[in-house]
Amino acid sequence: MEKIMLWPGVAPHTEDCGDQEQPGIYPFPVAGSRGAVVVCPGGAYSHKAMHEGDPICEMLNRAGISAFRLDYRVAPCRHDTPLTDAGRAIRLVRSMGYEKVGILGFSAGGNLCCCASVLYDGGDPDSDDPVERLSSRPDVFVPCYAVVSLLHFSHLGSTRNLLGEDCEDLALRSRYSAEVHVTHDTPPAFIWHTADDTCVDVRNSLMLASALHECGVEYEMHIYPHGPHGMGLATDDPVVSAWSRDCQSFLIRHGFA
């Protein structure tokens, strides 16, 4: 499978990323699908967990939905670098002609998914790059056991890897805490978590749902009573594995198939 580079030349922030590969997307297209989803594997902003990548794209394909696995940059890249990659991926997929573009992410990839869904922009109409003229606002977002907040109940490893020496900077921690930035224009969400997740506190998802509720944003949330962090499709758990079927239904209702 050939990787599609996000930028035709050198990506922004490359000078801060050492010898890390240029960011891109791996395509899992479905002929005739109206929508596509950008999939962000987790990995504490230090790596990407592969069981939260290709298998998720294939699950979306089974519902008639195109998917693109995002190879976003992680530590030593800091601050806005992953968010810049996610926003560009949404624009790039939108430029391919899909009617709807969503974003889905796990754990720290869920933080990226949430941040892309509240820190978007409408595009730059004066840009020489036609992709940059398009909006980076996703039509829906799907945070899966996500690190929603870097302010409360946060995951220390993700915070340190994203912010580096600035991990105690409250302004930066607030910037990457999605619950702070939810507005009436935030896209609809499908949220899931397990109540006894010992790695990323379930209150991350509960805070996000509360913020969406306060702003009148549509959301669907599933909190399963048991299950460890990092379950992915959770194929070995007949209770938690239901999330993928419900997520497919959510996306179909929103016009992605």
C-alpha cells in the first residue's frame, strides 16, 4: 500500500522532528462511499499502535466507508505538529471529493482526534495550495478511550511526549484539552471508554460528553463496565466489541456510507 504524503514538499515543523518520516495517509478506499474517516492510532505520542490502525480501517470498510490511516508525527515532535498533520489529513481527504470527512482516534490518538475537532479552521482562501483552502473541520469525531484532557485526569506519558519541557505550562495543557474548547459548532461525536480503564481515566470521556451536552452538540456515548486500556476492536470481548457495530451505525446515520 502506497503512502500518500500530506504535503507535496517538506512538511511544516520538519526541522523539529529529527529524522522522523514525513507524515502521510494510507488509503483504504471503498468505491462509491460518500464519506471517509481519518484513523489515528494511539501510542502516547511516542509511537503508533498498529492494532488501532489498519484493522480499524478495515472495520470501517465493511460498513461501506472509506478510511485513511494517519501516519502522524510523534515525539520528539511537539506541540502543534501532530495537530497540523491531522488538520492537513482532513483537508487532503476532503479534496478527494468525499461529501463527509470524519476523524477517529484511540488514547493519545484520541487526544489528536478531539483537538482536531475543536481547533479547526475554515481554510485559507488566499493560499496557493488548493488543499489549504479547504476546511479542516471534521463532520464527526470518534474518540476511543481518549486522552481528552491534559488538565484533569490526564495521562502523564502523553502529556510529556507532546509538550516536552513545557509539560507544566498550564496554557499549553489547556490548549490540548478538548473539553475547554467545545462550542456550538463542534461536530457530533461517538465516544466510548471502559469504566475501569486504569491507564486513561474514564472521566476524560465523561468531561467531553458534559461539555458537548452544555453546548447542545449531538453525541452518542458508550461506557462499558470492564476492559483494559488499548482494546482496539476488542474482538475477544463480546460486550466491548459492540462499539464497532454501533460506530458503524452512527457513521451511516451521518451519511458516510
